Amino acid sequence: MASGEASGPSPRSPREPEPRTPRLDKYSVLLPTYNERENLPLIVWLLVKSFSESGFNYEIIIIDDGSPDGTRDVAEQLEKIYGSDKILLRPREQKLGLGTAYIHGVKHATGNYIIIMDADLSHHPKFIPEFIRKQKEGNFDIVSGTRYKGNGGVYGWDLKRKIISRGANFITQILLRPGASDLTGSFRLYRKEVLQKLIEKCVSKGYVFQMEMIVRARQLNYTVGEVPISFVDRVYGESKLGGNEIVSFLKGLLTLFATT
């Protein structure tokens, strides 16, 4: 005789753990800015759109280095529009360099993963879900965007700058053998604890900081995955890359070669 009990899925055992889902993770995006008044609202909107559509938990930390063009005022407005739980303005009073901006941002990050990227629209947030998928698939410590692998590429640069970029990457590959195809890129995802450890080891500032991070990661046996990206030259504002930065890059490269 059929029992009167309703059939259906059995309840989960109280000792059986809930399956881990991406929504348990939180991604802190660090956006260092200097004179990015026009670009900041666009990149923030694209980031919010990307995270909202993918369903990942996130926060965006804006580190403005005393921009004279009013970038900080724009960031304050964005904080009001999207909420201080999603947009965190953590400014500094003067331009102190890219490496120290990341150090400053990590101190305020509450996510267990950190994403670093440029605020000038060179890096499109549409690649972030691919970074996250890559990290989960390979359980990587770091996922780096690459312009020099697969269908990655650079758009909007003149021939001179393409030659400089390719040449710099070629030289670093020969001298440092980093195990990554794009050593000078600045669009990456890190486990927070890995980034904190690498920051402790790194001594470089500015653009060389990105290069040293991957070299030190190799030394510490951290795993690095790569995702091909499209790098698009900035639409608004001027590039921060000048003669001083190129000289600093070459000095940093030689220092890393001598010490690693």
C-alpha cells in the first residue's frame, strides 16, 4: 500500500558541506588614477555592468594620487551613485607611483581576490569573467592578461610604440625567463594573500613593479595562468609613458637581471 509521504529530494545532511560557488568569493578591483576625470565614469560603469551581469561579488577601490583635473571629485560622485559598499575612494595627496598605489589599495581591500587594471579604458572589464574562469579551472595563484598570445593584441598604437613594447617584452623574456608571455602588462587577477606576499618581496616602483611581480612569483613557485586580451590605447587624456619611464624600465630590468 502506497504511503502518504510526499516524494521529493531528500534534505541535505547537516554534516555535508554546502557546495562552494563563485558567489562566496569577493573581487576587489584596484583602480589607481591620475588625471582620469573623463575616463573614470566610463570604466566604473563598465565594471559595475560586468560584475552585475556575471553575478560575482565585488568592490572597486579608487586610489587617486592628487589629480589636479578633478578626478577625485568625480570619484566622490561615483561613490554616491553606486554606493560606498561598491565604490571606495581611498585617495592620496600626491603622485607616489603605481607600485605604492597597489600597496595602498590592498590595505583597504576586503575581497579574497584582487584585480589590478588601468583606469584609462585600455583594459576592458569584459575580460574579467574570463580571468575568473581561468583561475577556477587551473586553481592559479595569478591570472595575467596577455597581448602577445592567442588572439590578444594591441590597438591604437603607432608603429614606434608597438616596436618599443615588443622590444621591451622580448628583452625581458631573454634576460629574465619569467614563464609568462606579457611581463609588462598591468591587467591581472591575484589571490589576495599571494599579492600581499609579492608586495613584501618587490622593491621596484612605477612600471617596473608589474614586471618584478611576475619574476618574484616565479621565484616563489606561484602558478600563473594567462588570458589573451585586447589592449586599446586611451581615448581621453595623455599617456603616462615618457622618456623617464623608459629609462626607469631599463634600470629596473638590469637590476632584476642582476638580482634574480
